[in-house]
Amino acid sequence: MVRISASSLLLTSILVIFSPICTASEQTNLLQGDIRHVHDPVIIKQGDTYYLFSTGKGIPVRQSKDLVHWKYTGEVFDEIPAWARESVPGTRDFWAPDISFWNGKYHLYYSVSIFGKNTSCIGLATNKTLDSSDSEYRWVDEGKVIQSVPGRDDWNAIDPNLAFDEQAVPWLAFGSFWSGIKLVRLDPQTGKCDPAHSELYPLARRFGTTAIEASFIIRKKDHYFLFVSFDQCCKGVNSTYKTFVGRADQITGPYFDRTGRPMLEGGGTLMLAGHGRWRGPGHNAVLTEGDIDWLVHHAYDAEAGGVSTLQIRPLRWADDGWPLPGQPLAGARSQVAEVSPEHVAGSWNHSLNFQQPSTIRLLAGGKIDREDGPNTWSVEGSTLLLQWPRDDAPGGVWIDRCLLSPDATHYVGRNQNDMLIWGEKQEPQTHDQKLMK
């Protein structure tokens, strides 16, 4: 499978961007152009152009040369295929597309469904190129891939995602609510369900609520990582979407979170949650360019009436092999040649699991200026270590191992209790600002 071109192009203006989440400076953390009303985004690159597909009438298409500036360029379909209208009477839009390139063609999987019901189908369209100026540009409707029927099936055939195992066998992950996330093997020739391997593999579900959907699988080194969204989308500022992840040794599972809890028993390691201006970040995809990974998703902008908005952020990998989220992409940022304690010392907004941040001061000499104990900090390469002595902590001290951004203004990591830690450096105050307090 190829989700991007084989080019080794390094986007210097983009690679320097990394931090965990928007806080005081979030007005600047917007992409440019047609980034509003983007829901369930997925991105692929052909040549020097990125193509974004998302939920909506006809399957909207947007293009960009740099991942920052986006332009709406049309739709895949002029109308819903006849087979889809017959299978899902009353359907009006296309949902949650997934794009990949293999066997010489682009494969676009998509959903048609009735909201709140598992009257749903996943379809497939193919194209030799994504460049609409190419004479070979033509989307071919390949028809139905899989269907769920109320009363017959306890799963929901929406939110498709294509993934390949280590033998290059194609699989399709899908599912929304009901009994959770499923996986089915595909025929590599047709791109549809393999009649010789029709078993549905359960990957993830929840108990007490069925609110899990939007699966996306990537392979990193010797593990498969399954990203999912918990809770509710599509409610604007009241959306409660959160992104979680688990990993497995085989594509069919079992998947476990970072604490060892099975995802089939409600497990999942938190990646993103709503905070401040941005609510309900979820339905993510991952774009891979060589050694660089990007987390692509939508979030609801509380400063714009809750409109769904495209966000792209670096996906970093901690020393323990688990992913960490970066700051939403907005353009080029500066970076220091080598992070040093002098760059890190100062006042920071510090938060656990995307809760309301508190202020901590990292003093020169390695002490943390807070009233709750003799806390210390240090820098090892690009890693910031925050140490909080506690009687109830493993070894008597909580240790936050955080990755610093290249410009030394943000950090993100996890502590020994599997809580996600993030921080943003506060802007230095002028003399006049201090007097105004």
C-alpha cells in the first residue's frame, strides 16, 4: 500500500512544528483556505499535491501543496450510485471516505448510511489518477463492498479504513457503535471482501456505552496501531469526541492499550480530547511521509459556532514506542539548533489529560517553583524530565518524560499513571504587563 508518493521530499517549513494542543496562542493554529466544514478527513499525496477527502455531498475534494493552504476543488460523485440508493433508501450524503493507492489504482472506500441506524453500506470507487487535468482521470464505481442490515447484524458497515498486514494482504477495518470495530479480509484483485476468508474479526468495543467508531490502522515497526474515536461527534461545541489508540502484534488483534487493557474490554490510551476553543477532536487518519507521520482529524471550533474544522498535527513516537500528538499545524515555526536548559527555563502552562492547565515555573538550576514539594526538572537531548516526589508514587516520585518541540516552546509525554502530559511556554511578560497585575 502507498498512501503518499515515494518522494523523499522534506517539508522543512512543516517539520519544525510540534507541540501538544492549542492554548493561549490557538488563534494562530489554523490552516489556511477551505478548511471549514471538513468532517472525517483523510489525505493522500500524488506527485507534489496533497488530496483531502471528507464526509459530504459527492465526497468533497480539497488540494494543497504544503499541507497548510487548502482549496476546495470539487466532488468525486455527481450523485449517489443507484445500488447505494437501493440498499440504503433515504441516504443523502457520503460518509467517512478512505483513500489508498495499490494495484496501480487509487481506491476510495466510503459509506452510505442512515444516521443512528445500522442500515449501512461501504462502497468502492477507483481511479488511475487524482489529477483532474489528466486524460485518464475518471472515477469508476466498483459497487458494494459490505452491508449491514438491522435485525440481522450487530455491527455497522461505516467508517472504512484499508490496511495491509506484513504479507501485504489487504484488510478493511470498519464499525460504528453497535458491537464496535470489525476487520474483514479483502480480495487483493477486486478490493472487495474475500469470499474465501469471510470471517469478521472483532477489534475493539466498549461496555456501558456503544460509542466507539472511526477506526484507522497503521503498522509501525513490529506493531499495528489501532486509532478509534470514543463518545459523540456531530454536536458542534457540545461534541465529546476523543481519540484513543491501542496496539497489537497482528493486524487481527488482540489490541491492548498502554496499560495492558484489551480494547475488546473497553481499553484505549488517550491521544486527543477537547480543550478550550477546540471541541471533540476525532475521526483521525494518519498520513505517512517517509519517517514523518501526521495525525489528520477534525475538531469543532467554539469560536466559530462549533463548525467542524480540519486539523493536522505531527505524530511523534516516544521511546516506549507509543504515539504522542503534536500541536495543530499552522505554518513554519522557528527551531533552535539544540535544545538546552536555557531555552526551557521559564513559566509554562501545564496540564494532565487535557484538563484546565496550571502554571509551573521551571527555574534555572533545575527546580520547579511550586508549593507542593521539592520538584525538579532536567533536559536530556530533546526529552524534558519533570520529577514530582510523592509518597504514593512508584519509587516515591512521579516522573513525566516529555518530548520537547524543536523550538522548545511545547512538550508532550505521559507519566507513570498513563496520563497524557502537555505544556506550552508562556510568553515573557513586559515590564508594563507586570505592573498591570
